[in-house]
Amino acid sequence: MNTKIEKQENNIIKVDIEVPAKDAVNYYNNAVKKLAQYVNIPGFRKGKAPRNIIEQNLGEERIKHEALEDALPKIFAEVIRENDFDVVAQPYVESYNFKVGEDLKITAKIELRPEVTLGEYKGLTVEVEGYKIPEDAMQKSIDALLEQHATSLVITDRKTKNTDTIVFDFEGFSNGEKIEHGDAKNFTLDLANSGFIPGFAEQLVDRNLGEDFEINVTFPEKYHEKKLAGQPAVFKCRINEIREKVLPELNDEFAQKIGKYKNVDEIKSEIQKYLDTQKEDIDRVNSEKAIFDKVTESAKVDIQQSMIDRETDELLEEYKQKLAAQGFTWDQAVEAQGYDNIVGQLKEDAAVRVKNSLVIEKIAKEEKITVTQADFGAQLTELSRMYQVDPGTLVKQLSQSPGVLNALSQQALNEKVTAFLAENNTVKFK
């Protein structure tokens, strides 16, 4: 096989390939045999029709297409291996000339990984603002703990308060029409944390048990249901039950009841340990980011737009999946935020991600940092723990998703390079 290499702009290599006629014929004949297995031709069993009959029924172009489908991956793999190309995308065919009995001629483009020129990445001193534990962190943690163990008391002798949880019926109308899915029976609502339309929960305060009443609200201008956006609405309501939240008293008895603690001081000591650990984690993450930002800032790399576009497409798919998981559609997001705003931000994020990935790979190559089986196993163990799936079952599932396996490998490499940079640079907290 003969090849002619021509370097072009944007890390693109143009390759003219000549495959000897005898090899091209073999690819063609193999395609005939493969297609014969699936074609029903009167008078012949499957796979037994001669080549000329297959050609008459399918046509040479169909056979050539099948031959190229089989041949191109092998041809490109040989070209890449012989020239030691570091590719970032599948090669694509610009043109070909395939005449049976003659050399197969292919012109293709191969996109190469951009060359990264690292600046200083060892022996740096980076200043980082140290995380400060908020003064009210201890009290907030205690309050949250008491909230977790709060009980509720059914109230019958007073009106609702804004700290109550109520059980009520409601039915909504807008512009004289009943609102679809705008009604419910015995709906439970925490008035302090309702998440309802602005002004809704507030009008449920100071109401009597069993009282029938109406409340008036206006849907937000950017409400996800276009028909209701900015429209006034009336809700007919009835309070069926009022529940008052009762917080336990913070004392030694409470401490002993909720766990291994002997007294309140031990609870506070445990909380302080958690807050200190949280500070260490935040400082570590901020330090790693500051070091990496400084390293990438000094690195020089000419990234082709095609890499950023592909990364943008991946981020867009991730974004749509997150929207779906939250019960929203892509159209609703575009309506609320604007297409250009969303895609523009994704493109910026994609450019950062691509450069970060290239810098990590370059440092790994320079320092001979590799992902071992143990590193990969640690990633799998963490995943199995997170999703509570047996490691063996997880491996079987992931083996069907090469993209996920590659992502795990990349994550392991990221962590090892990040650890290397942390060990070889100095952080000063301010």
C-alpha cells in the first residue's frame, strides 16, 4: 500500500492512498460472499449464487460500498500505525476511485491531536484564599440536626402559621378555564418551603381548619407552561389538617437518643470535626484548581474548532439529559434562557474542557503517568458503591458502553495528574 502525506491547516493531514489491485479485489470478493448470505435469488441457496449473479441483483456499487465498509478501518489503522499519527477523530473519506481489477485510490482527511507546549508546571508557588468556617456554622448544623428529628403535632384550635405544614384541597382556574393538573385533594404542603407560585403559600397563612376560601395569584412571566405565563389565576382552597413542627430540646437525653453520643458536647465535637474536614476538602479542591489554572494558563495549544464543536455537542446532550431528569424540555429551556445564551456558554465550557484535557494528557506523557489496572479498579469500586451495584455486574454493564469506560479511564488519569501537580507545587493560603 502506497501513501502520500500532505499537512494542512488546523491539524489536518490529507492522505492519498493506493491499495494494490489484488488486495482491492479480495475486499470486493469478500463483500460478494458476505452479501450472498443475505440475498434471496431464485434458483440459488443463500450464499451459493456466483459473483456475476450477485452483481446483477445488487449492482457493483452496492458491493463496492460493502467492501469499503470492511476495508477502510483496516486501511486507516495501517496508515495511522505506520505514520504514528495521534488522531482525535475518525478519518473521513474525501473521494475514492474503485474499479475492480485496478488499484483502489482513496483520498482521506485525518484530524490530529494539537501539539501542546507546556509552560512551568512544577516548582510553582500559588496563592489561594483559605476557606473560613462561617461563624454561625455550628448553630446552623445544630438547627439542621434538630429539624431532622422534629415531630409534628396536629393542631385544631388555631389558624395556620407560616411555619406549619398543612393538608389541603385546591382547584385552580385561569381566565375562566380550569387549569390542567391544577387541582389536588389532601395535598401536603410545608408553608415555609412550598416552591409554589409566588404569593400562593403566603395566602394560606392565617386560615381556619375546614375553611373554604379563594386565593389570587399571577403566574410568572417565564412560567414553563406558555399558556399560563403572566396570567392571573384563582385557586379555591380548603384546609383539611394543620400540623405544627415540634423541635426536640437539645440536651444530653436527646444526644443519647439519636446515636452514640453521651452528651451535647460530644455532638458539638462531632459537628466541629465535620466542619474542619469540610474546610480541608474545600481548601484542597481550591488549591488543586488554582495550581491547574496556572499551569493551563501558561500552556500554549492551537485547538482546531472541530474539537470544540464535538465537545459542545457532547455537553449539549448532557444538558438535555439533565433537563429531562428535572422534568423540563429543551424547548422550555430555550424559551426561558435563549438559544444563543445556552449554546454560547456551552461553547465556552467546551473550549476549556478540551484545553484542560490536552494539558493533562501532555503532562501525563511528559511524566510517564499512566492508568493502571488498580486505578481503574478503584474507579469501578467507587461507582459500585455509589450506585449499590455488584462490581462484577457493573463491569458487564460497562463493557457494553465503551464511551463510559473511556470516561472512567480519563477520570482516573485526571486524578493522578492532579495529585502529581499538588505534590510538585506549593500553595500559600491567604
